[in-house]
Amino acid sequence: MESLPQDTTMLFSFVNMKLRDQYNSLEDLCEDLNVNKEDLVKRLAAGGFEYNESLKKFW
């Protein structure tokens, strides 16, 4: 996860942009960026963000 933004708000923005523009799912993003999905979800949850699978974004 060191290749991702360290600031939670920047991470939130980065992940949602990638999900909107480049990836079909959070799983695809995590696989391509070599990131553990559970760790990413926990890190964003600690910042108050929750993943909505039907909308394919964190909010």
C-alpha cells in the first residue's frame, strides 16, 4: 500500500477516481495495484469511508 496516497482523503479520492475511470471493480483495482482489499477497506473505513459495491465507490 506504500504506492498509494498516505493521506486518507487523498486515498479516498484516488481510489474512487480509479474505480470510475479505469477499473470494473474494487477487486480488479486491488489486483492490478497489488493491494490487499481488506487492508484498503479497513484503512478507508478508519477515515470514515464505506465501500458501496452497487455504486462501485467509497462514500
